[in-house]
Amino acid sequence: MNRPLLAMLLAALLSLPASNLLAENEGQADLDQATEKKLEAKTLGDLGEVIKLCESALEKGLDEGGTEFAKQLLGSTLMQRGTLLTNPIFEQSPPAPQWPQLRTLALADLEKAIETQPKLGEAHLLIARLQALPRGDKDKAFAAIDRAVEAFGDDKRQQSKAIATRAALQEDPEKRMADLNEAIEVDPTNADALRIRGALRIQAGEHEEGLADLTQVLELNPEDVGAHRASAEALASLDKFDEALEHLNKSIELNEDAEAGYILRARLYARHEKDEEAEKDLNKAIKKNPRSLPGLL
């Protein structure tokens, strides 16, 4: 081969990777900007800018490493925005009046997030919670939980949380209990699952078994007000007045502003013919909530 032709071929070959590299990295500037904005993002609008820049970077083109990073950034940002949209639904009582619209927006973000990152377990779990709300799709909720359990892989704590969420959706008492048992088997420190199972066992008349669950909850968190109240009800059913009273006193100490503790203690006093103490607690409950129907009755 003559030298001029060889030189031309070499030049052509050397030029190809350079041009391809430029095309692949055309979106790098947008990705860099998205990364910077994510670090400073504080509002839904800020997160929206990050999402747009990530999508633009992917559309323009990135190398393999850049593409993977952009997808991770896009998925996590969509997840963050979706979570913020659900706060007025799940983190306040009562939920915001516009919760149906917020759910629609949140679901759009979360479903887009799992398209980008299929193993984003938290997104699947939040989709399930949103679909479980009134006028949601129960079948989609169950399917999302199953995907969440799979996505969490070896993360037993999160897997247990997902299974306990499925238990809350079950209408069949046997299936609900089976899910709670599985959740606790996967993670014996799942206090929520233990508390719910304990309460269900007590309702079914299995007081000793229910107390065993609640005792575990209180070992994990001695300040669990719900566990103290449920333990008191179980102990009262077993005619263990002093132990029940101890739990109710503790629940009131932990949450003095809640009427429920006073109502429960008043019932305990009344059951043991301590009418004066019962009336004092009822007056306290009504003072906390002048419209307290149980207190007034």
C-alpha cells in the first residue's frame, strides 16, 4: 500500500472515535448543570428543572457512564418530587382537600421513576400506598408491593415494611395475619407489624400472645404510645388492674394532649368501680376535646 493512501486511511480511522465521542457526550453540559441544581434544589420547581435537564442530557446523548448516572439522578429526583407531593396526603391530618390531584401528579412521577430505575423499591411501595387510597386500583397496589419486595432484594427491613403494607390492604383476616407473620419473620424488629399483630390477637381473644407482641414493641421503643394503650386493654381483660394502669399512666405521660389515654384510663377505673377517678379523667378528656363523644357519653 502506498504511503499517501495509508495516511488517508489512518486519518479517517482516527477521526471516527473522536467524532463519536463528541456526539455521545453532547448532553454532558446539561447533566453537569442538573447535578449542580440537584445539590441546591429546595422546591418542587427546582426539582422540575433537574428533571428537565436530565431528560435533555439523555436525549442529546451521553457516554455509557454518563447515561447510567443521568438515569440514577433522574430516577432519584422523580422519586423525591413524588414523595414531596404525597406529604400533604400522608403526613398531615386530615389530608389536603386536593389530595386526588396530588395523587395523580405523584403517580406520574413515581411511574416514570421506575421506568428509569425498575429496582427503585421505595417508589413501588409509595405507588402501592397511593393506589390503596379511595378510588385507587387495589390490583395495582398489590402488584406494586410484590415488585417492591423483589426490588428490595437483601434489604430485609424494607422487604418486611412492604409485606406489612400488603397486610394492611388485605380484606381477608387470615391473609392479613399471614402477611404480618411473614413480615415479622423477615424482620423481627418490625415494630409496626408487631403492634398490629398484637392488637389483632387481643381482639381475637388471644391476650397472652398479643401481649407478647406488644412487649417486643416496647422493648424496641419504650415510648410507643399505641403499644402502651393496647397492652393496657389486654391486661384489663385479664383483670390485671395495676399493670394495665401502669401502661395507661405511661401513655398519658408520653402524650398528655391526647384525649384517648384519659378515656381508656377512665374506662379502667369505672370497671373497677373507681367512679371518682373515672370522672376526673373524663373531665380531662373533654377539656382536651370539648366534642369528645366517648367522654360525653
